[in-house]
Amino acid sequence: MDFITIDSRCVPLEGEKNLLSVIRKAGIDLPTFCYHSELSIYGACRMCVVEDERGRVFASCSEQPRPGMVIKTNTIKLQNYRKLIMELLLSSHCRDCTTCHKNGICTLQSLAYKLGVDAVRFTNNKEEQPLDFSSPSIVRDPNKCILCGDCVRTCAEVQGVGALDFAFRGSKMQVMPAFNKDINDTECVGCGQCRVVCPTAAITIKKDEDRVWEALNDPNTRVVAQIAPAVRIAVGDSFGIPKGENSMGKLVSALRRIGFDKVFDTSFGADLTVYEESAELVERLTKNENLPLFTSCCPGWVKFSDYKFPELKENISSCRSPQGMFSAVLKDYFKDDEKKTFVVSIMPCTAKKGEALRPENHTDGVQDTDAVITTAEAARMIRKAAIKFEELDEEAVDMPFGIASGGGVIFGVTGGVTEAVLRKICYDKDNNLSELSRIEFSGVRGLDSVKETSIMLGDREVKIAIVHGLGVASQLIEEMKAGKRHYDFVEVMACRRGCVMGGGQPVPAGPKTKKARVKGLYKVDTGSQVRTSNENPMVEVIYRDIIKGREHELLHTRH
Amino acid sequence: MAVNFSLKSREDLQKARSESKAQMVADDCRILICAGTGCLAGGSQEICDRFTELSKDVKNVSVEFGKEIAHVGVKKSGCHGFCEMGPLVRIEPMNILYIKVKPEDCQEIFEKTILRGEPVERLVYEIDGVKYEAQEDIPFYAKQTRLVLKNCGHIDAEHISEYLAVGGYSAIEKALFDMKPDEVVDVVEEANLRGRGGGGFQTGYKWRQVARQPEKIRYVVCNGDEGDPGAFMDRSIMEGDPHKMIEGMMLAAYATGAQEGYIYVRAEYPLAISRLKTAIAQAEEMQLLGDHILGTDFSFKLHINRGAGAFVCGEGSALTASIEGERGMPRTKPPRTVEQGLFGKPTVLNNVETYANVPMIVENGAAWFKSIGTEGSPGTKAFALTGSVNNTGLIEVPMGTTLREVIYDIGGGVKGGGAFKAVQIGGPSGGCLVDADLDIQLDFDSLKKRGAMIGSGGLVVMDENSCMVEVARFFMNFTQNESCGKCVPCREGTMRMLEILERMVIGEGKEEDLDMLEELGHAITDTALCGLGKSAALPVLSTLANFRDEYIAHINRKCPAGSCEKLRSYVIDADACKGCSKCARNCPVEAIDGVIKEPYQINQEKCIKCGACVDTCPFGAIHIAS
């Protein structure tokens, strides 16, 4: 095996593509702003500089590891350079840390601390730029941008959207949409992945907490919460709970303490979606029209298709998303109440804020989801209320929507929707659950960017593709249009890994956190007594007592 | 004398060449009017029009601009290089060079020189009492070795036949018919031709790497994005002898198996672009560019891309990004341009002057090339000589020529007989050389040792009136404006350095600023992403090393060169002042007081150093305090 020497220690090379990975493997956490293993190498922050035997200084992120290399990572020269680069970043950065959204979770702040920057010897002469509040999902604050380009590359490379790019040169350089348009006037889909990678508060979640607080404090309003699947395995991040651990019970308890009148689980909405969407698939297959059927639960994807593939309009499922279905049902369920009902959905997703505003998700012209708050906002509300989250006892969600299947829960991870739908279809076919583990291993799980599987319906082989990340989705669709691929059902999630890594989840989330979240969600499913929506007794009840044949009105976006 | 046929074989080319030559010789007399950017700005187009007009009236002399003529050829040539003396007019076959020609001189030149063969004495170059009729005898030219620039000023750049007449396209002919592609790489490598764009990287080695790539689609790219302030070597070649560079690119393409080439030219060079377009169109028409060139299997297409005025696009990966339509930002390497350059394909990227050297090397061999210049840096180098020097212009000297020879023998010494202070070499990426460096050789390695670089070849001579702090500020301002903004050290670091230098030149510098400049300078040099960033601090570090006392003087609110406006103080010489009050009346801020017929005084607190009083004083009594 080949080795390199890092700070006098031998480190084996195991096919790492760049020196930085080898250094990090060796237990040295060199600081970076612009390095993300899932993005192209950018090499702009220069924090990961190292020195070779000859005193040559270079960035380790963009260096190929070569056997026999002798590298130092921690000389005084390098320490001084890193500190100075940090100082330079801070020299043109707003330094109001105490009033910043990212206070405490800011990479710039934490690295400044780690590198021991005790003074910034330069004054900030940068002209102040206006903030962009135009999007329902995110807020851009150019004054806090350190131009690492993470958002630009995420938007272009991972999401294939390219709503952001660089403009101007030298110290006047900025990240902005083309022609400095409002971000809402671009093809931004609101997925918030830019915010996930942003090391500072240059891109943050559009806050909707205040409206929720107001509703909570209004005695004439019944405030109802629905909690999306992926929230439960991430909300604990903010309270020191191990990564990926299910905190649903604590969250329910916390929300009640804050003042929510009823707390429900969006996984129930997902069970409804499984019913509707599997029926829709079977119907389309029978009629052999508008195939393939594309899923519609992901608002980032739906908006992306509006811009990029308007010709697929009829192929996209007419089902509302679980959030949309559940809010409509909730509004209907509480409609006879004296109090006004205010539905708050707690989502891992920034795009859901935009989805709630779309008219096709309204019933009789009334917005069903009154406010969407992200996991990160929910955590902030709990913190603000001074609730000791980690010490709370677990509580169950309210009836009559109190039971949700494991299939509904795994909606929060890529492949989950497909798996849940397949469970339903297989159950419908032969009325037993023996197929469960076969489906699990049929190719629906895992992190390949495109996953393929198929099932037999009668004598027809139904071909299925699962894709996560809009960039890959876009490529896949182009290939389908070119006739290179053929499917009957395509699940698209805008975010890589699915909702567990949605734009509204707590940050920072490194590779270990990402893995733990996926694992955590599957663990919830495995632990569920009810694995498929067919077994959920409440679904039948709701169809019978509330929906009463109004599926199209309440559960679909178009009729 | 446009050659209207297409060349399908070696014989066709040779025939075209001899016909073109015969045509050129047939001109009894040629009037070559410099149509370089400098002389055009000086009015050479009007001079050209005058000559054309004059020729029309003369019996038996038919002059039609750009078309076939009978006896007298009026030609717009490329830059002669002696820009200080422009507009220039050269008369052949007498080889007379007229300087500073005005349209009204044309009549006299035509009557005396063209019709009677007599020189116009008052328009020839004169120095130290000696008049030089022949261009070749003028010291400015006599001390140069013009190989790359050989044809510049001597042929009509807008006609391919003129290039053919002087033996053009014989190197590609030799390569295509007598050499294998590898042999072309061999000769360029053996000649040790080093990149003239600044880095001095070995061209042959670069070509060999491209030739070795498994990917078969390859590109040849020419960097004509000459961005250094004051540099115009590449522009002059593109304007004056475009075919030489095109031939060089063809040779590169043949050697490396490339099928397409791109010339990236700054948009600020409209004349170069138009000449290149003409040259490409003419070469295409003659099928010297296109498919199956001269009946061989070699095909090559050439495109022109206009840069949008970004200095950083001179950096290889930024340049290819720009051609691809992306933002011109350098990327990290590897992969290198030779592996994955333009459109992700193996790419030969050289600058204009480098390509222009190649035909000569292929034709004359590596040994010939190595006989010129120094061992480590063979060949010649073109420099743009500017600043406080008598003969500014475009020069070409063998590598290894000393700075003293360039400034004093060719440049004619410091303007106004002042004392030499420094020369800034290599533009914003370079450093400065001082008095003690006058005898160092100008070549890649010697300069590198002195903390300077040849860069693309800008030489700015400075005398005692040049403030080195201001020079550093000027270049830092340039670099900061031209930084792409990608990496932190270059984007923010150069801005912080610029802020310090801006404070210094207005007398607000502090003692600790010097340490900070050095700290920032070394950090930027070591940590920046690309060549532009890595060399951005050189002008500051180099002036700081050589002229630290001048920086300290600025901290003490003095500019020894007297050039920093805010640090000047104007004084009225009490003996010379007649008390006329004119200065006081013209002072925009009422900073001058006095009693009529008695010496006036300037209130330094109020004075805004505009210098208006100096210009208005009829007695020359006001001057800058030393």
C-alpha cells in the first residue's frame, strides 16, 4: 500500500481523490469553507493550505495525493496564513454576531474561534447591500456572504437550477441572481439547499415563526400542528440529542407546552397519499395514459417541473402532497368549530412554504396550510420558550389521526414514497405482508442517484425509477425524452437523500449526520406496528367519516 | 494583387509564393504607412489617404488602395515599433523612414522622394547632430534583433500575398511534407522555446504532453489577451504580421494532432481583430485553413473569440472558461490545460509571440534558434518600452541583453536627461529593477532571481520624478480591479493592501502599515489560487525592498519624488514674486494672501495642492517645495 507522510506520521492512501481527504482521515480537521465532497473542487477559501518539504504552500483540496509526499499541516507559517485569511474574510463581513440568525451555528464564527482570531486589524469598508426577502422560502443577505460559492455550485451542480451566480470582480464580487433580480423572479425552486451549505447567514430560512406565535396567543384560534416524517430525526440536533434519534414524542410534548391545541403526524397524510397515488398509478396503467406517473409530494420538484418541463404537467400526479392533503382534511375536520383553525405544518423543507401558497393547494379558495415552519424554526421556538427539550417525556399525537404507518414515515427519505406505494399495491394484490422485505431489497433504498426497480402487475412489468437531486432528475428526464430510458413510475425528490436533508433541517449536517438521519427514519419504520397504509385503521375511518367521496376536492390539485 | 486561387498542393503554394514575390518586386516604389494603433491615432489614415490621392494625379502611376497597382504601392503596414516618432512612413526601395509625418507633408514627400528620389531632410530622424535616412541605421533599430517583428512595418498586413512574398507559410509547408508531427514537437522542444506570455514554460514540453493524451479531439488556443498596462507586443504582431502567428498555430495543431484553434483577443484591440479576421478569411479562401490543407490529411479551422476586457482571462483556465462562455475565473489544477483544457479536451495554450516564433524555428532549426539569446532562454524577446525614456516603442532584442543596453542604447536614455530610478518590468505581476540591476541580463531566470519577471514584456522606465509608492498603488489598484474575486487572499488581501497604499499616498500612512503590507504580500503570494493572485503583491514587495526609505518618507508626509499631490507643498519664492496678486485671484480656495507689490504667501492649511497658482504665475515664482 502507498503512504504519505502528514506531520511526521505515515498515512495510507486508499484511493482518496484529494489530499484534504487524506489529511482529514488522519484525524486533522483542516478548516474549509468551500470544500464539499458532493460538489466540484472550487479551491477559493484557501483555508486548507499545507506545506511540503520544500516549503511550497498549496491548497490540499485541489492536490492529488501522491505516494511518498511529505506534508506539514501545522507550521507557524500556515497558522499565520490561515489566521490572516480568516481576518481578511472578517474584514469585509458584517460582524454583528449577537444579532445574527446563525449565531452559534455559523462556520465562519466557529472557525474564527478555532483559529484564535482575536482581532480584525482592518475596518469593514464594504458598501451595505439590501436584503432579498422576495422568496417565501429563503432570505438572502449579501452582507454576510463570504463568496465561498457553495450555494452557486449546489444550485447549479446538484440541483441543475443555477439561480445564483457570481457578478462583478475583485472585492466588488457578489453572489446574486442574474441581473440582480429578486430571487423569487428567477427559476429558484425554494429547495433551500443553498442555505444548507451556506457557512454563514448569507442565505437563511424565511421566518414564519412570528405568525405562529401570534396564532398561539390568540384565544379565538385553534392552532393545529402536523409534523412531517423527517422532522423527528433532526429536531433533536439542536438540543444535543444523538444524531438521527427519533424525537417525535418529545416534539409533540414540546409543541403542546408551547400552546398548540392539537398535534398530528404528517405521516398520516402520507398514508392518504399512498392510497390516492397508488390508485392513480393503477388507473393510468389500466388506461395506459399519461405515463410515466411522476410523484408530486416534493414541492421543489413540482416547481422545477413547472419551469423546466412544463410538457410533463399531465404526467405529474394530481395528488396533493401529504402536507396538502392533511391540511385540507384538518381544515375540514375542524370546520364546524367555533374557533378559527390555524394549521401549522412543521416541515424539513423550505419549498413547502411556497407550496402552501399555491392556489391548487387551497380548498374553496382558502389556504389550507396557514403557516409552514421548518425543523430549524420549530427548534428555535422551543428554545425561545425555554423548554428543556432533552428532558421531556414522550407524548403521542392526537386522535383521530393518531396512527400512521411506517410506510408514511419513510416518505422522508429517497425511495420511501415508492416503497410505501409498492407495499400498498402488493398488499392489495395478495393481502399479505410477506412481500415487505422483498420490496425493501428491491433497489428502492440506498443513495445511488438513480435507483431502478420493477414489479409485476398482472402480466405487466411496471418499471420504476427513483431519483433524488434535481440535477440528476433533469438528466434522467432528458434521457427519457430521448427514448434512452423507459419507466412507468418516477419518484423525484429535489434534495439529495430526500427530506431528511431538506432545506429546513438543522445545520451544519456533515456526512455522519446525513447517514444517521436516513438510518433513523428507517428505524422508525421498522419499529412501527403498522407498516403499510392498508393496515392503518384510521385511514378507512377518515375516508368514511370526513372525506366522504370528496377525494378530488380535498386530496388532489386538479380534477 | 490578390491571389485568387486555392492552393491544393505544395506546388500550388510555391507558385503562389513566387508570383507574390514577383508582384512585390514589380512595385518600383512602395510607400508603407504605419497603421499600428499608435500611428493611426496620430493620423496615419489621413496620410494614407493623401498618398493615395496624390498617386492618382500622377501619370502612369495608378494607386488604388488595397488593390493591384502599377508602380507605386501605397501600403498600410503594421507597427514599425518606433512609436515615439509616429506617424511613420517608410519608402522602399530606398529604405527611408520619415518620422512625425503630417498630412501636409505628403505632397513634399511625394514630389521629392517618390518622383525625384530625393530625401526630405527635415522629416528624417536626427540625433546628436546625425541625420539617419535609412531606417536600419537609426540606433533604435540598429541595436535590435527583429525576428518576430521582422515583417512588422515591412509588409502590408492586410494581404496574404505579401506574407507569401517574404516566404510565408514555408514552415508549415516543410512540416506537412517533410516532417512527422513528432518531429515538429522535437524541434520546438530542442530549441527550448519558452512561453513568451510570462511563465517561461517550455513550449515543446507542453506540446508533447498534449500529443500524448489519449483523447483525440484537441485544441490549439492562442492567448491574445494582452492585458498588462503599457504592453503591446502581441497587439503589434496581430496587427502587423497576423499570418506568422496563424502559421505558428497551424504548426502547433499539426504537431499535436489538433483540429481546431481559437484566438482569444481582447476586445480593446479592434484593429488586431479586424486584421486577424481578414487574415483568416484570406487563408481560408486560399485553403491554407480548412480541410485537407495543401492536399494533405491535415485539417485545421481557426476561430476568433473576443475577450470582454478581463485581465484575469490571460490566465489559462480563465481564458478557456471565457471561450466556453463561462465566467472568466481560474480553476484549481489539476487537471492541467494540456490534459483537460478547452471544452475539457487536451489543449495547447500559448501566447501570440510564442506562436510567432515557431515558423522560424521549424524553418531554420533548433540550433539556429539556440544561437540567439542565452542558454537557458534562447531566442529574442519583444518588449514594449515606455515611460520616461526617449525612444518609447516596440523593440525586440536577444534574450540576455542587459537592461542598460535596452534603456540607453535602444531607448536613447532617460527622457530629459534625468536620472534613472527604476524600471517596472512584467506589468502588474512584475517587480522593479533599480540602478544596481542595469547590467543584469533580461532573461527568464535572471529576472526571477531578482524577484521580477519578464511577464509579457512591458518595460516602464521611471526617473526621479516617479514616486515608487504611487507606482505600487497604481498596480495594486489595477490588480484589485482585475482580480476575479474567487480566492480570499487575492480578493480581500489586495483590497486591504490597496487601502493601505491609498492612505500612504495622501500622507495618512502609519509605521505599522509597512509590516502589514509585507505580511499581506507574502500571504497572498503563497496562498492565492492563480498566477494573477500569486504575483499580485510583487510590485509592492519589490518597491518595498528597493525603496523602503520612500515609503517611510510618505509616512512622514513627504513624497521625495514630489509626485503625490496631497503631499506636495507649494511655496512662493519671495525673491521672484512681484506681488502682482494673480495667483491669489486664481486660487480656488483663497489660500494665497499678500499685499500688492510685496511677496505673497500660501497658507498650507488651506491649500488643496491643485497647482493652479503655478500655472498662472507670470514670473515662475511658485514651485513645489523640495
